[in-house]
Amino acid sequence: MNQSRPKVKKSRALGIALTPKAVKYFEARPYPPGEHGRGRKQNSDYKVRLLEKQRLRAQYDISERQMVRAYDRARKVEGKTGEALIVELERRLDALVLRSGIARTIYQARQMVVHGHIEVNGRKVDKPSFRVRPDDVVMVRERSREKHPFQVAREGGYDTEGETPRYLQVNLPALAFRLDRDPNRKEIPVICDEQLVVEYYAR
């Protein structure tokens, strides 16, 4: 079975490409799946907010519980809750492994972490939700470096966006990066109207 199929369907339902493979399908058919996809209307405010929340969750591939926890932490931060929420999610280890170019998709990044291939400040971390702090150094563990996905990453094979976010210092040949500082919302390459997500949870 083609594993990318469900991701493509999900991408079309949410209106965003979740994987590089989904991009070309999505460009060809930018409407939700199913026979009524083209004619569907996003009618209620609730539906619009729910969709935005699902889009954000899908981009980080997290559960509803993880999303609620991140929202609760973001509410305690001074400033805009929506921006704080996205910064909170962006500091996840799997998200930064993706941004650094070590992984091609958020799904691959999560697998790399779960399978014990990643270390932070010299210690193995296998929790994708681990929150990276400024000055933390993340790298692929010595024993994993010769595995095929990491060889591809070292050659810049996953660098589809062409630009590393400014909050990361990346050394791909060394399969390592450092979080220089907390990200700013406008630098984070996530498609989301975060105010709608805040309104969804504040209802």
C-alpha cells in the first residue's frame, strides 16, 4: 500500500501540503477529497476554528492532548497566546530536527527521535516532545551516522525549502545544529491563523 496516500488525502482535507510528495498532488487538486470536495462550504465559525486547529496539529503531527498541554503553557506566557503557542510547538525536538534539514518530513523526524538516533547536549533523547532550549546542541548519535537517511541529510538531500530558520545554527556535514534563541512567530514556517486556534480553545 502506498504510505503517502493517507497523507495526501489529509493534506487535501486540511488545505495544506503535509509532505513534499503531497505538494504535487495538492497543486493538481487543491480542494478537499470526496465527490463533494469542490462544492463544500466552510460555514460555521466553529468549523473554521476547528479546521485551523486541525491544520496546526497536523503540521506538528501531535495528539489533541499534546496540543492542549502546549496551549495551557502558552496561556501563561506574556504577550499573544497564539504566537506563544506556535513558539512552544516549534521548540519540540522533532520539529527542530525537521527544520534543520536532518529529516525530510515531520513523520521522519519523529521516527529518528523515537528510534534513539538523536542526542541533545551529548545525551540520547527519544521523546519527540522534548523541549529544546536556547544554546542546546542537537546532533545525530555517532552510531547512527552511517545510516542511509543521515547520509542523504549530510549531502543536503532534504533541504527542500532552501532556507534554514534564523533561530538555528546548522552544520549538516556534522549532522548537528544549535538552537540560538527562541524563535519569533514570523520566522516559523507554519501555515496557521493562530488567533482562530486560540478562539477554538477559549470557547
